[in-house]
Amino acid sequence: MLTKKNTRAALIAMLALTTAAAWPRVAGAETVLRIGMTAADIPRTLGQPDQGFEGNRFTGLTMYDALTGWDLSSADKASVVIPGLATEWKVDDADKTKWTFKLRPGVTFHDGSPFNADAVVWNVEKVLKQDAPQFDASQVGVTASRMPTLASAKKIDDMTVELTTKEPDSFLPINLTNLFMASPAKWQHFYDKAEGADAKAKSQAAWTAFAKDAAGTGPWKMASFTPRERLELVKNASYWDKARVPKVDKMVLLPMPEANARTAALLSGQVDWVEAPAPDALPELKQRGFKLYANEQPHVWPWQFSRVEGSPWNDIRVRKAANLCVDREGLKDGLLAGLMVPATGTFEPGHPWRGKPSFEIKYDKAAAQKLMQEAGFGPNKKLTVKTQTSASGSGQMQPLAMNEYLQQALAECYFDVKLDVIEWNTLFTNWRRGAKDPSANGSNATNVTYAAMDPFFALVRFLQSGMAPPVSNNWGFINNPKFDELVKKARQTFDPAARDAALAELHAASVDDAAFLYVAHDVGPRAMSPKVTGVVQPKSWFIDFSLVSMKE
């Protein structure tokens, strides 16, 4: 008799054979690293990637740089913000809405044009200034929502810019890690050649052309691009940070949204590296000598609740019951083969932003059932809830299997869970539209994982009422005056210790309110050929591909 596990193993073996037959091997003397992504398509390449942080990981941080960046050099220390294309920055003592950034000299874009203050202003205006020729509405959603207080940029001299925010915002240097610098000269070249009825049409045509032949300042340059199939990047031998000039000649990125297909491609030798391998295949991968990497990430796998009028999640007893009804250790040890950390909030004990919540998130089915009964539900009266999720995607781990686990677990606490499964990038787009939008398809929760690397990403964009769509990611339209007060306090506090204390207050308040269904923290599992060396898996959603080598 075939068990589910055996059936899956057989499927992986079959896929390995068919994949091996279908894909040509890369020939030649150059060193090539081939990676199977969880995305169903290549993330956008024009400078502001889509597909969440998987987009930033593969088509952002590879081809582009930002003014500030993340230190990805250690597997043991927390990843922190470091200088990127800016060498230093300072907020004005008298007016804390103004920041001065000193730029790194001697940097050039892939097309040979210089990086300078004019380029910074141009890239800020591509997403903020609607009457700028290069303004691209398609890049706004994935950029402006991640730095909502940035208002303008002004050139002081060739190597100095002044950035202005709408209000004092101590988070700005962190937010700027998401604004990637594309070559204005390369875009202008395409614009000058573009055909179109007006300037807007020419601008769109220029961005379309730029996406196929991009130019940033990053350690990797675009070599060839086939949408939905592959992106080939080659090392930028003249990259400004000599320690991060790539050690392999070429990196090939391949969309593979299905975990078994990714695993099969690795087993057959058609890729060298896969993100999120199928958990059932881990014993075989280890037995056959493949390397496995994992490290706790600043990441949360949640259900984000709708708080609009009529939502079943408006009752705090229901929100708390859901959090008490999930056996996270069982999920970890069973379905995910150890590849998760149970979540008791956005931050765990020991983190400076944890605080001291009074509501303890744990598995207590009896307490959950009691809360549901107090709310008017029971074995003969289930509460129907609907969650929108994806079949794959950046940080989504194993979303279908995990949501089916929650569906079964919550059924024991009188929930009737319906799942609306859609493509990852569509889910991510819907996330910015909110629970009131028709794209929610009647869902009163959404399952989009989120980064917890910085205060804005971890807390503010979800909890502050002013971050409701279309501004940012307060999908459920949370409107809690206490949250708003604490966000303002943290944002306008420039002393690091005092800011940490304010953020700890905010986090504790969100846990006590059971703002989300907190389920797991990802560990970013990756599997790769023993030929791949030099891998540093940091405590981050990101990873530095420049450090990686390939043995013969």
C-alpha cells in the first residue's frame, strides 16, 4: 500500500527523470550557479522588484544597490543596516524631517554612466513625483508603501543629497534599503528611441525596454532574460566593493513554484540550489550528500485579520481562541520536519522589541474552546472564516499544507475554515488593496508572510491606522488609537534605547490584542549540491550570492 509520503517520493523521482530529459545542461568552461526559486515567474527586473522579498533577493540586491543595505556576512549575528551607495547620513538637529546623505564616490552603473546625486533624485522621483518623465506607477506600490514618509530629494552637490520626510521619521535609513538605484542614462536612451502617442506612453515603453536590458550598480549584470522561464546574470567584475565581486561567472534563476518539482530538479542535477525543498525529501537529500542550510529569519507566517465592519475577527475572544488552538510544535515536528520556529508574536523572548505581553500564545485547546463558547459558538454552531493564501511564494514556506493543517486544527475549536488559493504575486498585489477590495473575494483573513527586520516592516505598516490601503499593508484596516500613539512615539524617538522601549510597548500591545494569528517563523531552508561552497546563510530574508563558489 502506498502512503502519502511514498507517493510524494515517487512523484519526486518521476519529476527528476522528466526534468533531466527536458532541460539542457549549461556547457562551457565558465562557472555557473543554477537556482530554483519558489516564484512562478521571474521577479520584475526594472529596478523595483515585485514578488515580495524573493524579488528583492533575486532581482533587487543582485543587479542593484540602494543608499543603505544589509550586512549579510554572518550566520550568527543579526543582520543590520550598513552603508551602501551612501557612506554616511545624518538627520538635521533643528529640523528632523531633513536628512543629509553623503554618496559613495567612483561608482558607475553597468552602462558606464556615473552614480551621483542627480541619479538619486531621479530614482526618488521615479516613484514619488507624478509629473516626472520617468515616473512609473507600476513601481510605486512595491516601493512607496515601504518608505511612506519620504517626500522629496534635493541635490546639494554631486556627492550629497538631502532627503525630506513628511514627518520626523527615525526609520528612514532602514526604509531606504528598498529603493534601488537604476541608471537614468540607460532609461533615457530607451526613452529617446521609444515610440508613443505622448510622453507617458514613451515612458512606459522605455521602462519595458529597460526591464529587458537593465542597468544598476550591483554585483551582477543582466545577461539574458526570458520571462517566466529564466534570468541569467553575470558577475560585475568592476563592482565597487571588491570583496563582493561574485566568485562565479554566471547565475541562472529559474522559477519553480512547486516544492516537489524544485526538489526533483536538484536531485537530477539540473539545478545546483533550491529554495524551500519539499520537507518529505530531506532524508533522501541528506543521504545523497546534498547540503541543507537553515537559520531563523526575522519573519512571521501569519493570518492577518480583517477588522472591517462585520468581520468575525472583530471579537477579541475569537482572535485569541484561534491563537490558542494551533499546536505549533506539532506543525514543526510533523509537517515541516523541524524547519520552523513556533511564533508567539512578531518577536520572541530575548528580542529588544519583544516587550512583556500579558496574553501568552501557546497551544491550549480547552481554553480556545471556552473562549469560542463564550463568543456564542460550539460543536453545533461553527464560525465560518475565509483565508486567502497562495500555492507558493517568497517566505510562504509550504502554504497549502500549512493552511490545511490550520484548517483541521481550528475545526476542533468550532471554526469552519475556507481557503481561497491564488497565485503568489496576485496575493501579494491584493495585500496592498486591502480587505475591502473585491480582490479579497470575501476573505476575512490573508496569509502573506512578512519581514520583521525593522520597525516599519515588522509593526508599523500593519498596526498604524494611517497605513491602511492604498498607503501600505494594514490589509485589515486596524484602527486602534493606542497603536497609533505608540507608533508616533517610536517613529519620533531618535535615541536607539528609547526607541527600542517604545517598540517593545507597541509589540506587547499587538500581542495582547491578538492582532494576528501568529503561527511560525521561517528558517529559510535551502538545499544545494555539494559543489556549492562559501554559502553564508544569515539571519535575514536575503543572502549574498557574491560569496558563493562552485567546485569542479
